Amino acid sequence: MARNTQVSADHNALPVTQILATFVATHPSKGWSDAVDHEAHRTFINWLGCAVGAAKHEAADAAIAAAKMLQPAAQASVLGRADKLDMANAALVNGITSHTFDFDDTHLKTIIHPAGPVASAALALAEHLGNTGREVIDALVIGIDVACRVGNAMYPDHYDRGWHITGSTGTLGAAAACARLLKLDTAQTAMALGIAASQPIGMREQFGTMTKPFHPGGAARAGLMSALLAKNGFTASTKALEAPRGMMQTISTKNDWSEITGELGERFEISFNSYKPFACGIVIHPSIDACAQLRAQGVTPEQIERIELKVHSLVLELTGKKEPQDGLQAKFSVYHGCVAGLTVGQATEDEYHDAFVTHPDNVALRRKVVAVVDDSIDEASADVTAILTDGRRVHIFVEHAIGSLQNPMTTALLESKFHGLSDPILGETQTTALIKACWQVGNAADVKNIIALATPKK
Amino acid sequence: MARNTQVSADHNALPVTQILATFVATHPSKGWSDAVDHEAHRTFINWLGCAVGAAKHEAADAAIAAAKMLQPAAQASVLGRADKLDMANAALVNGITSHTFDFDDTHLKTIIHPAGPVASAALALAEHLGNTGREVIDALVIGIDVACRVGNAMYPDHYDRGWHITGSTGTLGAAAACARLLKLDTAQTAMALGIAASQPIGMREQFGTMTKPFHPGGAARAGLMSALLAKNGFTASTKALEAPRGMMQTISTKNDWSEITGELGERFEISFNSYKPFACGIVIHPSIDACAQLRAQGVTPEQIERIELKVHSLVLELTGKKEPQDGLQAKFSVYHGCVAGLTVGQATEDEYHDAFVTHPDNVALRRKVVAVVDDSIDEASADVTAILTDGRRVHIFVEHAIGSLQNPMTTALLESKFHGLSDPILGETQTTALIKACWQVGNAADVKNIIALATPKK
């Protein structure tokens, strides 16, 4: 995370997105010569002839058969809503929502959030096909293994270059999960992975916009469609990942193939998955954890004279915003994170609402937090001392924050987090039943009960 | 085309596509420890909570609204078939079929085939929305301009690296065309381009498989969906193309921004579009053209003792296959190209059927073609001499083959090519009417007549 390199960055680029958008939106109709307009007709006629001529080709048959597997339209559910969509778009939307709060899982070795693309594709397909819960869990383990192993092979160069690695590897993970649920054989599965290999999704420039969560959503949809295409006989290169002009060498200068093959089927990357207790960047987590521990020891905001926070320089480099003006800015403020920990003992989406961030009491408390750089402290640790109005000093050192691999979220915390997210949507009773069903999904005959419980009552 | 460089190629990569396919398809259910299986349930529950929690977020609203614009399912037509699909999948399939025979248009500066992604998206959307023919032609000119200008900026590094530039820039072209048809304003159009910028599609390793034509198809679909998302309020970075970690810098080391901005709205890249007379790689075209001219001068196969063919070394490097065994291999055989020119006077998909390629007469004639390298001859030229059994020598030099910018396809040839593609699908009478309708599309009140004529009678 300390790296900030990027291949051949050009910071003086012209604003071509805006320039092209203006041209597309405002250039007058037929604002060109007759010769240009004639060429447009020639282009149109040539294109139409080519399309009509190949109308009976087996590629058309395979693609249409795959597209028709999406119909009728209402095949799979949007989680937490009454909406149903075709399964490809359900995968898209659930992939978007699961990443919208930046609160999902993290494969820490690669910063991949693997469940977004993989689970979103798998559950939508399984809902429609009627797969067992066991098949869904198998698909999840295997799909995440594929995405994270390809990520291990390419990381960090691929990420430094500008790719949002969750989307670029997620397409493969989603394709693997769906191939498994469709019970494709090895040859068809290679085609599914091959088709997916032409569709890496996601640039880091999109962070802070809706297109960031679009990346796992788009990857889920692309992977699902790749598997449907392969099932219907669509072909791809059998070396689509590793060839010199295949996916991996095209999008990464580092490729350690042994990361894919080493202990395959013995070591599972899902073992290294982690879950965020707090809805913000991971470098803030130790400070929030420490402040929540102060609160648990009885320290109240009214008692606080000053908070002394010692952290690695990277923490302030990434999240040193002193006066955040809204919830989004607060996600990049370790100072606000301390306020959330001290006042509520947690930092869920609620603590990043604008009203909470700008509340005068919270602003006043935030200004009592004094951060000091100390590079002898690890990036993943925090040293916090509360100086109280009565002169007492209370000291907390967090080596590994809650949610790290060394100090994982307990089952109770994971369930508490789930309630925080789901109770406002589904109500507490239904959420409790949904959590119970999730723990049992590996034994379930199908996923109908999960879907029913994830759908709000009218 | 003479370059054959590729960034950091590793020709000793492990066959990871097959290794992963085998793992995904054959690893036993629950073939891992209870700890791994428990982690899978934790991953599932954490993902589901995040998805439910964000179910009412505006990103979900926008994505669902865009997906619901695809319903009911039968919105747009597959050209040359009776099938109708939702417009996104119709764009996908028409993009596939229009590129399946490698017979579509070529923007020679970048080797982009721009109509595949742009026209496929535009016509499917226009069929559903009821746009005028003028709006379709406007969208085509502007969408192709966007794709080719971005291509100009990145070419050749981006292509050398391994990207199939038709798919990687085509997503932007399709998004621009659809933004135009949806009448998005400049701000929304920037969002459409931005969402599309996270979805470059296509690796060159896929050449020779169905995933090659999938690239323009996938780009058409992705561009169309990007525009639908933008229309419904989905957001992206306003610098998604040009930022250091935006699309262009992430996927190309060369970016000449002035290629995008120079003479924008004055020079139109569609003016430099070309159409293939022959259904094979463009370096074979001069040789076919020369042989077709021999045939036009009355030279018959029976008279031929020997054909002396002088070409640039690149021609044999790329298409020097002496004994092609089937139609696909014949596309890489300049020798077979000469046979097609000498016997039929053209090289359409018919001349690349296996039966034609392996016919004993054609095999015998092919073996009479002797190719000699002469690098004083341009890559785009061919020098052909027929030595006849009566001792006569007939010489043809083709400087610019038919279909080049210097010697463009005439209207008559373009229509003849269209008939060759379409007559077997739609019949000659309907094809003639369709061609007439295509020339008039810029004046048509809508595209209904085009669609009706491109649909086979039951």
C-alpha cells in the first residue's frame, strides 16, 4: 500500500473526456461534408451486409442461445429489494451494491474484494438454475481461488499500472464459479475462462464514483455471460490467460505463474480473506479500534482533554484530512475515525452520514485529536493516548486491528455488522433468520430460502 | 503491420488456462478443510450483508433503472434472422456477426474495424427508441470519430502490447453513438464515456476463435449499457480517459492527446474508413487483385504453366502458408488467394469454404504459384506474371489494391459484395430493396424499413 508508482504517468494530459463529451453531445446533425455523409452510408451498408451474411454462423447460434438463457426477464433477485431482473443484470446490480459501501471482504495480499464478482454471479445463476447451497459454496471457494491466484501472479505491477484488480481478476473468478454451477467439463470451462479473459474491467481513476462498485458488478455479469456462451459452444483461445498477447501479459508486466499453480487444490485463497469492521480505508482501522477500546474502558467524550495519536506516516498521507466537510471526505480522515470510535465504538455507514460528520460536538471532539508521525509504528498498528480533563492518561496500543488476519472478526462481530447493514432494510427479525440461513447454506437443498429472506416484505 | 514487438513477452508461461480449467471443472465438492468451508460461509454472509445494506443506494436505483430499460426482452432484431433480443444482446450479436467473416470495414491508420461496435449498438438502440435514420447516421459518424481518435492517440503501442484495438476503443465509440441517440447532455455524455472507459475489451491472442468477433459485439453491448447507465444517473470520473490511472494511460504507453483534439468537428475519421473486397488479411489483397485482373484479361486456369508472384517479405511472413488444409488456414495463404483470383475473380467467404480450398483442381493450380520476396515492392503492392503453356507472359502490377484508400471500392463493387453476403440469407430481390433502403437511411423517418428488409421472410 506504500507504493505510489505508476507506469509512465502523464499528468499534463488534455481533458479529452470532457472535450469528446462536448463534441458528442453538441456537434450539429450532419455537421460535415456530403463526402463524409456518403462515407457514413458506405460504412453502414458494408457493416449491414457483413452482419446479414454471417447470420447463420455457429458463433451467432451460440451467442443467441446464451442471450436467450436470460429470458424471460425476471430470473433472479436484487438482494434487499423486491426487484427481479434477468440473471446477468441481477449479478451486475448485486455486484454493485455489495461494493457500494466499501465494506465488503478483502484478500489482503492483493487488495482484491473477491466476493463482489464471484458471489454476485454465483447466487444469481444458482437462483435461476436451482443449484444446491453446497454447489454455491463450492463455486464461491473455487471462483475466489481463481481470481485471487491470478491476482497474486500479477500483483503489484498490475495494480500500480492503474487497474482496479477486483474487476480485472473478478471476471475470471465469476466465470469459474458459473462454469462450476453449470457443470461445464474441463474443455468448456477453459472456453469460459478464455472468453472472460478478453474482458478485464476497471480503472482506479474511477475511485470515488459509482463506477468503482460497477467494477465487481460488471465483472460478475461478464463472467456469468462468458460461462453461458461457453456452455452454448462459443470458443476462445485455450491459452487466453498466459499467451504473449493473452490477458495477463497484456495487462501486467509481472506474471509469476507459480502463484497460480503452486499448491492448487491444497491451499485455498479464501483462507486469507478478511472482513472490514469499519466502513472506511483499512489504514484507519487500528486508530478506530484503539478509540473504541478507550470507550469500552469507560472514557467518555466529555472527559477528553486531548487524544494523542501516533501512527506511521502512510496513515496521514492517505487519510490525513483534518476538517472533512461531508461523509465521503470523512472516509479519508483518521481524525474522524477516532471520533466514531470514541463516541459510538464503531464506524459503520451511519457514522459516515454527513449529519454525523458535521455535528458540532463531533467537530469539536475531532479537533482534540493530535496526530504525530512515528515510522517505528507499523502501518497496521496505532498508539493512542487519551489525556483526560482530570489529568489522567489512558494508553492503548493496537498491534493488529480487529478485522486483520491476525485478529479476525469474530462470528459475533460479523453478525453485528450484518445487523447494522440489514436491519434498516429487512427488519431485525427477518435479518436474524437470514443470518441463520446463511450459516446453513452449505446444507441447503437450494437457495430459495436465502432469497426469500433477503427480499423485503411488501 | 511490419512490427512484431510486444511488451515483455514471456514465451515460457505455464499453461495456466488449462490448469485452472481442470481445477475448476474437476476439483471435488468440499475438497478442502472445515476451516476453509467456514471461511466460505463468512465470506458469503459478509457479502450478502453488504449487498442488502446498499439496496436502496442511488447506484442501485440507477443500475436497476438501466437494466429495466432492456425489458420486455424482444426489443431489437438480429440482422438476417427472425430472432429478437433485448437491445443490449442484439447489439452483442450483431457486433459478433458483422465481424465473423473478417470482412467488415477497416480504419487503416489504426486497424480498427469501427462499424462493428458503433453501428451494432446504434441500430439496436435506434430500433427500440424509434430514432430517425438521420440520427443513426449522425451517431455513426460521431461514434466512429471517438473510437478512431482514441485509437490514433494510442496506436501502435496499445496494439503491440496485445490489445485488439477494435474492442478496446469500440466501447467508447458505441457509448458515444448511444449517448447521441439518447440525446444525453454534455455532462451525461461524459459519464457515459467514463463508464465505458472502465471496459476495454479484447486480446489479440483470441484471433482465430469466436472470441475475436465477440470483441466488437461485447464493445457494442458495453457501450450501449454505459449510455443507459449514464442516462439514469450513474456516475464515473470526469477524467476517466486521460487521468494517470484512467483508461488510456493504463492500457497504452503512447498517448498523443492532440490526435483526439486536433481538428475535432472538422476532420472526420470515417473519411479514412475502407472496405475489404476480399474476405482475408489485407496483405493478400494486391495479389488477389492482380490475379483477378489476369482472369479479366482472359487468362484461364488451364492455360497457366506458372504464376510468378513478387511481394514484400512481410506478405510471406504473415500469409506464406503453402499447403492450407482448410478454409481457416487458407485465409493465411497468399497462394490460395491467387487461386481464388484466377478461378473466380474474387475471394468471398465462398472461396474460403473447405471444399473449395481442398478441391484437387485448386490444389494443383496453387502449386503453380511461385512466390519470390522483393522488398523493393511495397507491402501494399504486388507484381504478378502469368507464364502460359503457349509460352506467353502476361504481367500485372498492382500498386494499390482495390479497397485501399487510393483505390476505393466503387459503389457497384460494394453492392456486389453485399449481394454475395446477403442473397443466400434474404434472397436477391429483398437484398436489392435493402441496399436501396440503406443508401436512403439518412432521410428515413425511422429504421423500421431497414429492419423489416434485413429480416428473412418466414
